[in-house]
Amino acid sequence: MGSATSELPVRTPLADAAETGLKIVVVGGFGVGKTTLVRSVSEIRPLNTEEVMTQAGIGVDETAGLTTKTTTTVAFDFGRISLNQRMVLYLFGAPGQERFWFLWDRLFSGTLGAVVLVDTRRMSESWYAIDRLEHHQTPFVVAVNRFDDDVSAFSLTEIRQALSLPDHIPLIDCDARVRSSGKNVLITLVDHLYELAMAREMTP
């Protein structure tokens, strides 16, 4: 992505009143912005397992369209954000390369919800993430990370159709570099989880 003015996150300790912790996983294709999202919203210095990309990845990792990417996540990213005084989200960013997808099922264990990040330049890489979440029956929202060099300008309606997303799954735009935008994605997920929980309670 190109340069952008991001809001500096406030690095605050966990509130004494915090009583509800939710595990959230951020998934998506290689280079879609998962590490960036976790980094931009986290209240703590994120734990990440990024390594410099080397010649060994040539022919293994699909890097088309990612000419500026020099590092890659090889296990997961971890961060934390407090939505309010009582609710805290623990964020796990999953690795995007196909050779690390075997880690996803373990990351999904205990997860209440997920964010699928989408890069419209490489939209087909989102299908596996959606398929695995549906397999695990994990609720999720889809966030389109708009890159500066993306000239397609697909609308959300077109993206929903391309991904065959049902109407009840939230689909929003975001900029993973900007804290307020990333936080809005997480709030959208929490609202979605709340609506699903209320619907289950209303079902006889």
C-alpha cells in the first residue's frame, strides 16, 4: 500500500474493569494486510513472527502484485484492543501463504469470530479462508482492504457477488493502516456476533 497518515495507537494497560475477553482471528490471502491491521489497532506492542522473504520462497509463495512486500508472517501475529472498559479483543493474525494454512485450524480453536481481509487484486485467495470458517461454523465479517494501486474499484455489491457472500454476512471497506478504520472492522464483527447470539436466544 502507499503512504498514509495513520493514527498513533495509545499504548494503554489492560483496564482493571475488563471482564470479557474475545479471541478474534484475522485471516486472508498472502500480503492482504493482516499484520498491518493487528499492528494498527493493538494497544500493546504486537507479537509477530515476520521473517524476511528470501530466494527460497520463489516458486512457492505467490507474490504477483506484491512487489513491495519484503517480509512475511510464518506463524501468527498477536495483539490486543479494548473496545470498552469491560470488553477486550485478543487478535490473532493468521499467516497467508498456502504452505502455512495447516496452522489455521489450530488458530480457529476457541475463536468466537473472525475477520476475512480481502484484496480485490487477488480476490480468489479469500475463498479458502471463507471455506475454512464456514467449515468450522465460525462467524465472520469481510473487510475489503483498499490498496492505493488498485484500479479496479469494485463496489461492495460486486465483491459480495464474486465471493458468493450471503446477505447476512457484513461486508465493509477498510484501510488496515488506520487505527479508526481497523477498530470499525472489529466493532462490526462484535455487533455481528451479538446479533447472532440474540437470534439464537429468540429461536424456540
